[in-house]
Amino acid sequence: MMPNQLLAAGPNSKYQTSGSSPAGFLDGLWHGIICPITLIISFFSPNVRIYETHNTGVLYDLGFVIGASGSLVGSRIQAGN
């Protein structure tokens, strides 16, 4: 099975292949930044999710929250101008 090309989380991600290391802080940051896009894609593709379950724990969560808040708050600030 080939990992998805979007570097997105999900059952077909590179982190789910055998012998791979879990997603860390930078991966969480990336997944948080792209979460609005991956949410829409996940409606049409069962191989894409917004959150990687095979992760390092608190560091991944921290990166995800920072990325998600940056992408969601950043878009709100731009919309307000």
C-alpha cells in the first residue's frame, strides 16, 4: 500500500506503514495547518483524516493545536480586513 501524496493523516499515511516512526511535533504542526483542507477531502476519501493516530503524544498534539489555531485564526483575521 502506497502512502498518500498529501502528507495528510489517516489509515493510508506514511506513519501507518510497518517500521515507521510515529508522527511528531512538526508533523502535528503540518496536520494542524492543513486541517481545514483535509476535513473537506476526508468527506470524499476514507484514506484521509485530519488527525494522525500513530503519533508521539503530547508533542504531536501541541504541534497540531498550534497549526490548527494558526490556520483558523489567520483566516479569520484576513476575512476581517
